[in-house]
Amino acid sequence: MKKIIIGAVLALGALSLFGCHTAAFNHEKPLQAMQQSYSGVLPCADCSGLKTSLFLQQDGTYILQEIYQGSKDGDQTFASYGRWARTADKLVLTGNDGEKRYFHPKDENLEMLDMSGEPVTSQFNYTLKPVQQSLPKTPMALTGMMQYSADAASFKDCTTGKVFPMSANKSLEEGYLAARKAPNQLVFLSMDGHFMTEPSMEEGQIQNAVVADKNVKFDVNKSCP
């Protein structure tokens, strides 16, 4: 059920990207400077509803947040991260575990498809609608290569290969310096973290930056697959 729900959220993002006409499906269309986001409450087998928020980023990545509302253990919040792509009529999300999910644009919304990319036959609502909302601060599992140079930290994500500026703190800096074997060395980092937006070097533009929240571990003997 959780996988199906995630798929629906991603489908919403695809709709915005595709547009209303077939021509949009066959030609790449640049995203807006800010992330495009979609939200809705989807069916849940063991809770009162799964509040789902999908963020499609201009760099081809996505962030998905799910809140299990009214579960026996109270509201439970989870987040995940990966890459999005589109075919002629589908939005395809590939998580950091390699699992794919499929969605279809419908009017201005995204409609979840099943795990085979086919429509879901159900009386329940599997639709996400476009909304304006901030990136979630829910920690998610991230792995990548960190570098600290000239008082600035960067993080090359293993899942997408994207390089992000990193919000550094004293603990993070000390951990990197203790692990590295040479100046400016890339060191493998696993953590629970989240993304935030910040002004970029280009005037009037914004960019995503990575924030390390907890479970920060450096390993100089490892690297991204």
C-alpha cells in the first residue's frame, strides 16, 4: 500500500511537467526556477489517511514526504529522495533503492499508477494536486562524498551524482577533518539529512543545499557505487 501511495504522489509531479497537450509529452519543457510541488491525502491501509507531498526539482531530483495520519502509534512522518524522468505519458520516479514508480498527468493533477505503470481501478482517490509549499525538513537517508575546502562544504549525492552545497557546522567539520587522509579529499558520508533552499551565486536564483541532521558517519575506505 505504501508503494502505491508513493506512486500517486509522483504522478502529480509528472502532470505539471507534461502540460495539457500531447506536444508537451514529446518535448522537454524547462521547469520553473522554484520546485514544483503537489499534495493530497491518499488511501492508507493502517491509518486514517496518508498525507503525501511531492517536490519535483529542476535538477531532475524529487523529494517525497508521507505522513501516516491517525495510525496506532500516532502520526508518523517519512521522507525519501531520488530521480524523476518522463516518457510520452508517464512520470517515472526512481528511488535511492532503485525502485520505480509511475504516474500519469490528469488535468492539472497527477494520478497514481500501479507498480506496472497501469491505471489503478478503485473507488478511492489517488490524486495529488499542485500546491505551493516549502521543502520538508523530515530527515531521510542520504549517502554521498563530502569535501570541505576553503571553509565551504560540498556533498556529491550517490543516488543522482548531483553536487550540492552543504550547511556545515563544527561537528561536521571536525568529523570530516578526522576522517580525511589528505587536504580536500572526498570522503564517503552517510547520514539522515534534509534539503533546504538558499540563494545561489547567480543573482535572483535559488539552489538546494544539504543539511545533516543525525546519524552522521564518515568512512574514508568507502565510495559511491
